[in-house]
Amino acid sequence: MVELKENPGAKLELELRRGVLVLAVLSQLRDFQYGYSLRQALALRGMPIEEGTLYPLLRRLESQGLLASEWRIEEGPPRRYYRLNDAGEALLIELTAFWNAQVATMSGLLAEKGA
């Protein structure tokens, strides 16, 4: 009997996706957003994220001094809104430059003969 192995491609895709989540989240926090609106914005742009991943990430980024947050009571229940602070803006610029360099490098590697 042939044993079926786990799809290694799916696992590697998940690892790649995890690696870009911070940049994706930072890119959407130039203006204040609360968790659900952030999840919607990311999903609409092709980067869905689970609540169990997003909220711990937001708390971690805030504890690292990259986000400002405030509670707002508008329509409905109170919501915590997050936005990049100056350190977060600087990191977004730095990570964006790194990302763009990596994309250029990978595009060259993947375009090589046989890739």
C-alpha cells in the first residue's frame, strides 16, 4: 500500500504567508482601524487573517512600541482602534524597502532558466 504524505507545498505556503503578515498588518494601519475592520481590509486585498492570529499580533506590535491604540465608544460596543506610531511608520518604511528588494531578487532567481 502506498502511504500518502502531507502536502509539503501547503506547509511552505503557510510559512511564507506567516512571514509577511506583520508587513501586511502594518501596511493597513496608517489610519486608525479596529480589529474587525482590519480583518476586512486585509481579506478584501487577498490576505485573510484569523482573529486568533490578528489580535495577539496587534497586542505584540503595540507592546513592541510600534502601534498607538485607543478605546472608542461609537455605535455599538466599545472598540480598540490601532494605528502606526512614529516607530511603526519607520518600521513600515524599512520593511517595505526590504520586501521590495526581496521581490526583485526572487523575480530574478525565478526567471532564470529552468525555474
